Amino acid sequence: MNLGRQKILVVDDEESARKLIIASLRKADYQILQAEGGREAIRIANREHPDLIIMDICLAETNLDGYQTAEIITEECPGQTILFVSGKIDYNNRRAAIKERWSFLNKPFSPLDLRARVKRILERPPAKRARSL
């Protein structure tokens, strides 16, 4: 299966973190979209229907964090696959995300770990991607 050119939306308010994720994914030939915050991510997700959204949990927007953004996106785009990346995942947040069938990758992670996780998620049929914990 050729995974190249699948669309991935990267959402992180820290430009340096976003650039690292994007650089890693471009080596695997994915089409990359990016957003700095939740509202922008919602607009892009509704317009572009990415195969995967990689999103930081802690976004700088004062009233829309990664979880809230994910809830809105999955409500508007049912079946959307989300991979959270964060160094600040507490037990309650992890439990809530698992309940929603979202995936996690703890920061710091290597580019190889990121690409392996993304590949594993995208190899699944679209209907089963949300279950790729």
C-alpha cells in the first residue's frame, strides 16, 4: 500500500514543534497542512478532510484547547482520526482521550517514532483508524 500523499494536518501553537513534525513527515512523502490554533484547525479540517490530524493538547488559544478542538472536529467530521502529541498528559486527560478513541504520542519523541505511529494509523482502513490506540 502506498501511503504517500495522504493528507495530514499538524496543529501546534509552537512554531518550532510544528516545523519538527512537518519535517519528519515530509520525509515520508505526506501532504502536510498546518494550523497554529484550534479555530484554524477546525476550518482546515472541514475544508480539506485530512487523513489524520496530529495535534498538541495545549494550544495557546484561551478558550479552545486540543481536546475541545478535537471534539468539535469529530462532531463536524465524524470518523476523523486524531493523534495527540504532548509532554503534558495527565491520567485524566489520557483516560478521556482513550474513551473518545483518540491516540497519543508523548513528547519528546523521535522522528522515527512519529513516522512509525503515523504509518501504523494510516495503514488501517479509514473506518478503523479512530481505534488505533
